Amino acid sequence: MQEEHKHTCIVCGLEKTEGIHIVTQFICDSCEREMVRTDVKDEKYPFYIHQLKQLWIQDNIS
Ligand SMILES: [Zn+2]
């Protein structure tokens, strides 16, 4: 039943098999690379930070 370990990426919302786990959440390989590449001045950067902050908040609550 669980041959493929697909996880829903919190950034793009797609189901991927490769990526990283942060706390209980998952970020796919392509988004992770995108985040590393993203400059602080990039308009996407606050979005990533926002997503990550939600992870830390969730972790603190639970
Ligand atoms: Zn993704």
C-alpha cells in the first residue's frame, strides 16, 4: 500500500517523492532549491519565510 512515499509540499502544494522534511512538514526538492537560490530581495522570499514561520508556529502549538 505504501510503496511510494509521496508528501504534499507546503510551498507548491504538489505531491512529490523527493524533498526535505522540516519539523512535520515537507518541502519538495525543486522548491527547496528555489528557496536556496532566492535572494532576500526577491519578492518570493517573504512568501517562503511566511510558509516556514507557519511551520514553527504549528510546532510550538503541538
Ligand atoms: Zn514544492
